[in-house]
Amino acid sequence: MKNTFRKITALTLSVLTLGAFTSCNKDKPEDISDSQESSSVSSQSENNEKTEITIAFFNAQWSEIDDAIRSFNSTSDTIKVNIKDYSDGKNLLDMEASEIESIETRMKMDLISGNEFDMVVFDSEDLVLSGSGEYFADLYECMDSYNSAKREDFLPNVLASAELDGRLPALPAIFQVVTAVAKTKHIPEENRNWTVDDVVSVIENMPEGMWFFDQGTTKNAIANYILETSVFDYVDYANNTCSFDSGEFIGLLDTVVNLDIEDGDSNSDGMSLMRDISLISQRSLCQIDNSAIFSFFSDNGEDMSFLGYPTKDGGKSYPDAEEFISICEASDKKEEAWEVISYILTESYIIKDMCERGLGFPVGTKHFRSFMDAEGKETINGEVSLFWADGQIVSLTDEQIAYYEEYILGTEGTFYIDRNINNIIWEETQVLFGGEASPEECAERIQNRTSILLSERS
């Protein structure tokens, strides 16, 4: 499901532009497009006992939340939610770039006007909220003021990762944890804290013929891995500033450019980690069932360790999410809108179904606990048979399950990452590897380009 919309269109939306979210194609609830608004007015007389609010989608066809809206409408006696689909139900694959751009512009202007919808669903990668938070209500205030879900009903690390400058402009529908794993036997105990120095040490001492990644061991790939999380440390999205010209970041560039490795590609058959051909596997943790076993055991039953991404403070994972939901600051129906969000994220079976399908972790405390505490063959307390280990039956110990929960709940960062900055870092490191710039010059170029990008959003 991940990145489908981004593969459909290469357009990068502006800071106020709303994106879409990948999902399965399914029947849709009643939509309200511009051509349908008149019919919705006439329907109000039939539903005059209900307060009507509108939620906007760039393209509802690529979302899962519209099903949750339909579920809410079937249960609520006081609120009716209308969907405003800016793409009018069209398939994005059939739309010209100019048509998509027109939809983006119209949605942007409607968001600014504050007159067209009360709630909005968007993609964080297409809508970096810094600079546009003024158009969204602080959901912390909703939690504290209204009688629906409260702060304790959500996972604390999700709230922290969705904050922007102390405010909570949006919440994800579900989330994943991005990390890396390796067979425990290959990572010396003293290196499992996984700093950049640990990565370099392990690379230098890898057995002959082993690749760092299953794609191979290249200086470029290692640099991307080491610098993957630098946006967390060197970009302040709340203030639209960056510090890539710091001595610490220059030191990272100096490390990656001086890696003593020979570039090469592997011919992996998809089982290189199990066969000890490759050392680590980058992956997104997204399941709370017996599939979680494969984060602790390789396919042939050997123990695995969670490494994350290297930082000066040790290996760290980071949170990731695609579909977010928010309330417009201009809406006069914030209490009703918050009731809808509370239902979707903490009560709706749709969210629970998404998690059961392995699409991510729930953000609601109750849903999360129901998965962690479930008993049965296919739950996290269940077992699996390892095909490549002659059918060996494995299950997680209580200690491993507790560690998995702690790892998920201990993952923090920010959901609001602009991948354009990662692209800048990648482009400039190519210049560095080509010998056309020193680490100091590379850092300065990254700093200048990123500063310009961020200043345009101030």
C-alpha cells in the first residue's frame, strides 16, 4: 500500500496542498462534489435532527478512512458526515497532470477560505504542516475540551511524533516503525548499540563475500543508511530552519566519504539474510500478530537483533505514517468533528481491520492493547512453522513480546518529513563521492539548498 499515490504522480504538493493515501479499491459512501452540493442541501430536511459536517479528500478512492466514515454514519444518531471528494471519484491513473494540479489548487484555496469543509484527510509527505498549522485546529484542545477521546486514549509516542511546535494539528490513522534487523550472531555485543562508528566497525570486519545490504555493499547505499535519519536531528520543521553546516553533520559526511569498501552488487534470491549473504535488512514493523515472529527469527530459525538506524546516541527506529486526519481551524463544528475522529481512531472496526491486515499499528490505546493481549494461533502469542528449518515451530517468549511492545511504544521522531530534503542530501553526496566537493563544501551546499526550501514555507 505504501507510496502508491507517489508513484502515480511525481508532483510534489506545496505546503498547503493536500495529498492522497493508498488503499484498496472499494465501494464508496455518498460523496459530495461541487455538482452534488445542491442535492445534499435538500437532504438536510430529511436529516434535520442531525448536524451535518463535511470531510475533504483529495481522492477518496485511495483512502481507507471513507469506509470508517460510512461506519460512523451508520451508528451516529446526531451527526452525519458528508464526503467532499475533490477528484469526483476519478481514477488518478486516468487523470492528466494538469487536472491533478487544478484539483490541488482548488483544494488549497478552499482550505484557506475555511468555508468548504470541516475536516480533511491528507498525506504528510505531500503536506508538510510547518507554515500551515494555522489552518488546522489543535487536537490537544479538542481532547481537553470535549467529551470524546482524551489524551490517554492515544499512544503517547504517536502524540509526540504528530506534534508540531507543541500543537497537535493532525493524527495518523495507523503507523509503522521503520528499523533494521540483523542476525544476532553477526553483530558483536559491543556494537549492538549501533552508532555510526559501530556500523563502520562491522563493515570493516564483515566476512569475505558478505554484503551489508541484500542489494550489495556500496558507499552510496551505506551513506543513505547512515544519513537516513539526519532530517530528525538537523531540521526544525516548526521553525523552518536547519543546521546541516554543523560540525557534527560534517563529521558524518567525512565518515561516509572515507568508508573503505569496494562497491559491488549482490545477486540476491530474496533469502540473502537467511543464507548469510547479506548482513542487515531494513524493514517496517507493522504487525501485532504471529508474523511479528519473523522480526525475531530468520527464516531458518536463527535469532535476530533490532538495530534501527545509527545515531550518536545508539540505534534508533523512527515512526512513519501516510494517512492523517485533521479539523479545520475555521470550522464551527469542532466538537462534532472531534467526535468523528475519536470514533474512527479509537472505536472503528475499519482501523482494527487495517491492523489485522498488517498495514500498521493502531494509534488508539484500546485497539493496541487488544492486539497485544490477544490469545490464539494467529495472535502475537501464537506460533509459526519455519519452512526453511524443516517445519520448526517457534513462538515468542513473554520477554520478546514485552520487548516488541516497548520497541514500538519507544519509537519517536516526527511524522512530518519532507522527502525533498532527503533528495537534496542524496544529490549533494553524489558530488561528494565524485570528489568534486569536500565534506565542508557538501554540508554548505545542503545547508543552503535546504534553507531556501524551508524559507519558502515560512
